[in-house]
Amino acid sequence: MSINWDAAWLSLPLVIAETAAFVGLILFTINLWSPQSPKSAGLPVTVSDTVDDKPPQDRPLIVDVFFATYREDPELVRLGVRDAQMMTYPHPIDLRVHVLDDGRCPEMAAVAAAENANYITRPDNIGYKAGNLRNAMDHTIGDFVVIFDADTRPFANFLTETLGYFCDSKVAWVQTPQWFWDVPPGRPLPAVLQRRMGRFGGWLGCRIEGLVGPIRIGEDPFGNDPQLFYDFVQHRRNWANASFCCGAGSIHRREAIMEAAIRSWTAEVASSADQAERMAQAVTGETHLSKIVQAAARISQARETEFTPFKLHVSEDIYTSIALHSDRDRGWKSVMHPKVVSRMLSPNDLLSWTIQRFKYAGGTLDILRNDNPLWRRGLTVPQKLMYAMTFYSYLSPLWNVVFLIAPIIFLFSGVAPVATYSLDFFLHIIPFLLLNELAQMIGLWGTPVMKGRRWYLAMFPLTLKALWSVVRGQKIGFTVTPKDRAAGRYVKLVRWQVVLFVFNLVALVYGWGTFAAGVAGYTLGAMIVNTFWSANNMMSLGLIIRAAFWQPDPAFDLPVMEGYQHDET
């Protein structure tokens, strides 16, 4: 038994935190369990190849391409529109490109007209992006709908890579990986040292890389590289039919979207009508209402309930995914396609990154609070486990806070959270940690995961703020992620990380000084464990602190997006 009952106030919270983290590890392992995925069965030639009930008169596929925009640079949207119009397909196809402008910008309308794209706008911004997409659905008739953001640049092979899945009439949507072309690649260590130390620095950098492998300084300072999420977390949910839509870079079957909307609207009307009937019974004292009154109540609620193909929510993509996955009658399927077929921009300053991640966290937690999929009828057990992993990950600050402060408490007080740091303790924990690392290395082969773990730990204030906002019932608004880098340093955004970093640094100095003085409780085993623990926390906190001060290096600037070339093969 490793619990230190003499310091239960510290030991028990740590046990609870470790248990919570272990549950997350189990869910993550289940998520990665199988790489099984559906195969594309050739490309559909006509609409009859994508449905069970053949139409009386066959025709080519109609594909609507939506570029949802709100006050972005019209020239940025122009690039995506041009790329979309150049998408190729080996059979006749009716491709219609639409600019959905919620900013009602004359310059955007002019770009759409110049590029022969359809311009769609509306008099308000109700429902944010979801409302924008809903409005576009009212003005289009395509069999399939492609959703792009303002900064998305589709490759020519987007349709040939995705439409084949729809030969299975049960496939509702296909999500493709989001690839950020502008993630700073960093600078090779020899180049950095040579700039600072001359030829000797270059030589030293080469010798270091010869020992430990390539090192790039300043690579992906905001942890934007989504490879782990798309290639493993999402792709390995295909076996459970549980990969969810992530918005941009996805293609949807219109029939599925509309059917889900009809079912949702019908259920909402029925629920509202039942509530109205109960209120009427309470007012009148009647036990049963006549059928005429019941019908009138339903008609009234039907008129008042808005029909919307996309849930008016900041995370409309996950909401729509849950609705379709839970439709057992139709048995809709989703596919996470493995190949990158588009590119887009990533947040390149900490302010933009914070806006984006708060939106993700708050929207997901809001669904957990108000429409928990774990209790939703229609989802299979594997699907519920996959969604549970997604929602559970956003609860992590509740236990990550404990992991961050526990070594500080020991180093300042000498109070250990475990009963003893004996040989038996190390014989248990070291094999567990090594085997866990080995298992993840094999399961995530070829993908670096350490940086992701560190960001997961370091972003605890942001996730905690999102969690607190949802618990208090605050509405999570839809703020468009800025596409241009905002110059500046954002110390205020990392103030809690700075505080913890400084506390760890001071605690290490104090702890080793106290150990050298021979104070009871500061054993060598305890000092080694908590030093490594504290150092790991500091490296995690240091990532986001560095991001707050990060500035692009002009000597290593990426080419502008217009001229950037990518090998699509």
C-alpha cells in the first residue's frame, strides 16, 4: 500500500488524480486498438451509384462546395475558390462553388463574382457558422456538400479521394485530415549554434545530432501539428464507426444531414408539445386533453420550432456527428480518410491559439453538460467509449493540477504523497512507466507524442476556464480564429504557468538545500523522484511560456501561401 495516511490530505488527492489519469489511459488505448478502416469501392459515375433507391432518371453527381467566411481577407478566400474549381473527377460532375459570407462584405461579393462562384449571404449572424451553413443548405441542392473554411486550399484530388466511399449508401460523411502548411519548421540545431558561436557552434551541433538524432529549434511552437489526432485518434475510430466530423475538409451526404435535421426537429416539437400539454393540464385541472387540443398544441410548437440542418452550436460538427451516429434506423456511417487532400492555416500566435482551443474545449464540454452522448439512445457501446474519450480528455485539468503542485509541496515541506520511496516502489513504477512508453511507441509508430503530452498538461488554465464557464451555464460564443499573426507577447495568457514554473524552480533549490542539510523526510529516493517529476512539469510549462514570447525568424520564413508548392503524392 503506497498511500501515506499520515499525509492523507496530499496522498488521497494524488491517488484520485492517478486513477482518473489511468481511466483516460484505458480509453486512449481502446481508441488505438484497431487500425481497421473501410475501403473506397471505386468512384461513383452517376447519382444512382450512391443510393439504394435508383432515381427514375439518372444524372451526374451534384457537389456543392461551401467556403464559410466571416470578415476574412477576400484574397485568401479567392485562393481557395480557385483551387476548388480545379478539383478533378474522371466522370461528368456538376461542381458548384459557393462563398458563404457572414460578413456581408462587398469585396467578398466582388471576389465571388470574379471567380464565377455563387455568393450567399444573410441579413443576420444567428447561429454563427452553423447558421451560415444552414442558410446555404436552403439555397443549394447538391447531392453532396463539401465544407471548407476561408483559409482552406483543397488539392485537385479531393473528390477522387473521398467520393468513392459514398458508393456505400450508408456513408453519411467523410472527414479528411486537416494539414497546416504554415507550421514553423524550426531551425536545425547546427544552424542555430553556428549563427551564435560560429564554425565551432556548427560543428558542435552536428556532433550533438549525431548522438541523439535531428533537433530543430523553434519547430511548431504552438503544438499545432495535428498528425496524432487525425492519423491515430480519429482514424482508429473507423472500426467503431465513431470518427466525428471536424468541420473543414469534410464532405457530407445531403440526405443524411436533412434526415438528421428532420428527426431532431420532430423530437423537439414532440418534447415541447408534451411540456405544453402538462402545463395546460396543471392550469385546467384536466387529467386528459382532447385530441383536438393536443393536435393544436403540436401544430403551435411546430410553427415555433426552427428547422435547422446544423445544430446552432459552437461545436455543430460534433453535434451533427452524434445525431447521425445515433440514428439506428438508418445506420449512418462515418469515415476518417487517411490521406491529406487540403491545406490550411494554423494559429501562429498564442492569442489566436487560445481563442481556437477555448472554443474547442468549451463547445465540447457544453455538449457533455447539456446533451451527454453517453446517455443518448442509438449509440453503440464502442461509439460511446470513443465519444467518452473525447469528452473525458477535457476534464483533465481537474487532475493535472494535482500533478503540477504535488512535487512542489514535497520539495517545500518534505511531506511525501507516498508511504515510502523504497526499492520496492521503484521496482513497481519503473517497469510500468517503461512498458507504457514502449506500448505507445509501438501503437503510435512514427509519430512524436511527447510534445502533445506536454501541451496537454500545460494548457490546464485554459481548459479549466472552459470547464468553469460551462458549469456556470455561460454560453460559449463562436469567435473566428484570426488568420493573420498578431504581433506581440502574451505574458498575461500564461501567468499561471509562469507562477508554477517559478515555484518549481525555487522548490528544487530549496529541496536540495534542505536535503544537503540532512533534514528528516528528504531522502535520496524522494528527491530523485520529485526532481524528475518537477523537471518534467517545468518542461511542459516552458513550452507554452516560450510560445507567449515566440517571434518568427525572418531568416527562416516560410514562402507565402500563393506560391507554396506541395507534393500531393
